[in-house]
Amino acid sequence: MHTEKAKILLVDDDEIFSIILRKFMEAKGFEVIKANSAKEGYDLFCKQHFDLCLLDVMMPVKDGFALAKELKIQNKNIPIIFITANSIKEQTLLGFDAGADDYINKPFEMEELFVRMQAILRRSLRPTEDADQYEKYNIGNYVFNYNTQTLSLGNEKRKLTTKEAQLLHLFVLNKNQLLMRSFALQTIWHENNHLNCRSMDIFITKLRRYLAQDENVKIVSLRSQGFKLLDKSETAEANKA
């Protein structure tokens, strides 16, 4: 499926902004369904299939974070981008904690949003039968597929957000080696600042939780340097050889 044919759910109570954004996305080839409130957005999501959701954060009655959690219950794999006029740092962190794939502050360049949407959709819409053929990594008893953004343990499969997958990908490429904090921040967040440091810490906490079922796998922190993804099963095999 081509990304420009994707169906987008836009939930925003700012009528003028929504009209402008909707026209822009439709000009790019997207099918856009608009909702004016979290309740309307949730009802539409339950009745139709969507490939990506654009959610305003600050809405009356129920905000975008609460809506995102409800949408994730219905479809844990749905990509979500938050759009907001609120630039408070804690709000961004809450957005990622709610399962966001990305977060963009108003005002923003429409083309920038389009590029971000394309990057997320290219991964989420890639046919599974093709994506399963490459970019698979073993992490202890886990199997990480970077292309489908999934982490599997036996018959259990978890869908990762884009940034979770990007960060885990960096870890596996540097398995049992130091991953510098500054390098990870520049590679994924493109800027090394306090907000992005806190954001990365949230994602590392999540990855630790996801990998907790294998005692041979652990992400350790190295003070003022970075992190290591330790895979004891791999080092044990190397010692046997």
C-alpha cells in the first residue's frame, strides 16, 4: 500500500487549523476523516479502519493523551502523532508515554509533518510477508524485527512505536558494547538537550520492561556515558566457541 493512499484520522477542535491541515493532506493524496472532539474521534475509530491518527492534545472534556490510550486499546498497532500548541516539556514526555510515534508543536511547516507521516507509514504499511524476510535480530530469547517494528518472545508479539524500534535497533547494532547517550540522541532525536534526554530515558525504561522476561538480557546504564544492551546468552556462546 502506498503511503499517499493512507487513511488518516484527524482529531482537533481548532476548526480553521483543521481545514487548512486537511486540505494540505488531501492534496498530498491522503484520505482524511475529521473529528472535532475526542469522543467523536473515538466513535469514528471504532467504526472505520485508519492507518494513522493525528491527535490534538488540548481539547475540552477529554485530551489527546486520554484518547490515544483508548485508541491503543482498540488497536495497539495504530501509529499516533500528537499535534499541539503547548510547548511545555512535560507535555511532550506525556505524549511519548501515551504511545506516540511522534510529536510536533504548532506552528510547524506542513511539509515537515508530511515527511514525518511518510516515515511512519512506510514502516507500518509495509507488507508483513516482505518485511519479515530481513532485519531480524536475536536478543536472548527475543526476536526483534526492525522492519515490522515487532518484538517477539515465543508466541507473544509486541508492536513497538517508531522511536522504540529505532532505539532498540541502535542497541542491537551495538550489542554488549557502549552506546553513547549523545550518539543515540543525535541519531534519533537529532538534538542533544534536556527534554530529549528525559524522553530517551522514558523509552529505555519501556524497553527494559519489554525485555524483562529473559534474565540473560539487560539494559544497563553507565553513568555520564550511555548504556549497554547486555546479552549474556550471546557472550556464553562466544566463550564456548
